[in-house]
Amino acid sequence: MRRTFVLSVILSLFFINGFAQEKITKSEKEHILSLLDKQAEAWNEGNLEKFMETYWKSDKLVFMGSRGPTYGWQATLDSYKKGYPDKTAMGHLKFKILDLNKIDTNTVFLIGRYELTREIGDLAGHFTLVIQMIDGEWVIISDHSSGES
């Protein structure tokens, strides 16, 4: 029994060390947080096109929402425009970052909370983002957002 426990501990340590996440640098963290600041600023201006500048402009972009996956930058923008047709619907966006980890040299995984304050009723929920360095810029390649009931 003890031998099995010791072997489990050794294998666990080997697994953790073998697949350890890279440490995110201060500069990378600042760039990622500024990306979300840019998103919130654009949203609060009512500017969805500027908001979408933070996303990967590719047909491979994935946005997962309550209606399932949306593929592609243009389709994601169109979906945002349908769901948030004007400033009243958009309201005021605020993000809270809950966790930020570097997966590999060029990829970051972020968990956060969003809060929309609106005259027509507030919305809130959580999101996960996969953010990747592409052509020298950090861009969102995958966004999964879920609203609270």
C-alpha cells in the first residue's frame, strides 16, 4: 500500500513537472490586460467594430455562446450586432479577471467575469478566452461566454 502511494506521488510530480505551464511575464500580462481594457472601452463607446479588433480576423475564430458555436470573425461580429443593436442594448461593460495562465510560448488562457449595466436590465456571466500571439500581436482566438440565469 505504501509503495503504491510513493509511486503515485513520484508519478504525479513527474507529470506536473513535465507539463508545467510557462510563466507569464509582466509585459505579456500587461498586453493581455490592455487587450481587455481596449475591448471594454470600445464596447462602452458602442463601437462593435473596434471591440472586434481584439479578435483574430480569421474564419477559424470560435465564439461559443448560449446558441452554440459561431465560427469566423465576420459571423461573430454579425452575431454581436444582432444581439446588441444599439448603445441601450450594449450598456456599460466591466470585466473582472479571475485567472490568467500561459499555456505555451504563444498561448494564454484567461477566465473572467463580465458585467453589463443597462437601463433595460443588467446582464452578467463568466467567460474563458484563448489568446494567442499571431503576427506579433495578442488576439483572441476562442471565446466562450456564459450568462447567469
